[in-house]
Amino acid sequence: MQKILGYMRRAINEFDLISDGDRIAVGVSGGKDSLALLLGLIRLRSFIGIDYSLVAITLDPCFGGVEGDYTSVERICKEAWVEYILERTKIGEIVFDVRKEEHPCSLCAKLRRGALHNAAVKAGCNKVALGHHFNDAAETFIMNLFIEGRIGCFSPKSFLDRREITVIRPLVFAPESEIRRAIRREGIEVVKSKCPVDGHTKREEIKNFLAEAERADRGFTDRVFGAMRRAGIDGWGINDKGEKGESE
């Protein structure tokens, strides 16, 4: 977990993600990335020299009408004295049963994002932390280029004017492989996704494309990430503090 803390500390310092007095809502789906984010933010508080508080928020999509089991997340929060909020939603029903979306990921992400922002504001938070990592950034950049025909990515730090909250991504320098290794070594129980299309999405196709490119040409993903940083798009510039806005 030490490597993950190092990656997080670098991102926090470089992009000015956290300040004294922040109350941070941590979006916790129960997957390895969000759990690594939660653990990292809990442990960083003891030595990073910034006074902030945490609220962990889980939005259960209730796929197939079945409530998810998040007792492992609740246990982590209880042991660390972190407030935990679990909201059961009808996102799964809306996306798959009511709307019957052919490409459900976009609507699902939009609904979950809106619900998380609402929950964060209700909990008195001024920031929302998400678990997007290094590989997510490279995949998003390639997806936007190949699928939408545009150059862009999510930002390390984004202010949402309408909600007056800031979205931060402290894991953006952490490779997915390191996150997976850290969670395994910590013995953390991951909540398995029950999404009907899990593993069969456009993002999964891009993930496989990048993995194949990496096998054929070691360092390919690093170069994609480096090009994005050197271009300075969407707050990724090396000397850019990343204050660019983001849609809700």
C-alpha cells in the first residue's frame, strides 16, 4: 500500500487536490479502485500534514432488483471511524428495465454521478473523490479519440459550478496493476460488480487494445499518458493546477 500512498501524495501535491478543512465524500462502489482510494485517504491523514475529514458514500444500483452486500466497506469505515452512507437506488432498474438502453454505460454513469453529487452536498462535503487511476486516464483519452473523434479526458480536479463542489481524483498516477496488488496484499474483500454488461463494454475493448499494444510495444501506455500531459489538455499539464470545469 506504500506505493499507492506515494502515487496519491504526488497527485495531491501536484494538482492541489486537498486543503485544510476539506470534507471529502469518497465514492465507494466496493471495487478495488474505490477501496484503494478510501484506504489511501484514511492512511494519508496521519502524515500528509493536511487536516481533512472523510465521508464514504456507496450508491447501490440494485441491478436486477437485488440489493448489494457492502458489509466489507462498512467494516473498513467502522474500524477507521469514517462516516459511511449507503443509498439504495433504482439506477439498475431505470437503465436496464425502464429505458432498456442499448449502450447503458453512459446513462448509468450520468445517473450515478448525479446521485453521488447530491449525496455529497447533503452530507455537507465540499469535495468528491473518485477512484480513477493511471490506466483509466489513458483508456478515456483513447476512447475519446477513437470513438468520439475528439482529444480530451477527465480532469484530475474539476469544480462543479452548479453544486459548488470539487471533484478530485487522487489515484491518477497509480497504475491499475499496483492497485490490484495492494488490495490483494491488504486482504481486502472486494464487492463483485453485478452489472449485466460488466466486462462487455467499449471501455473493456479499449482496455484490451491498450493491453495488447503494451505487450507488443512496452511503454505504449506511458507514452499515451505522457503525450496527454505534455499537451496540457483538461488540466493535465505538468504545471497546470487543473481547475477546469466538468459537466454534472
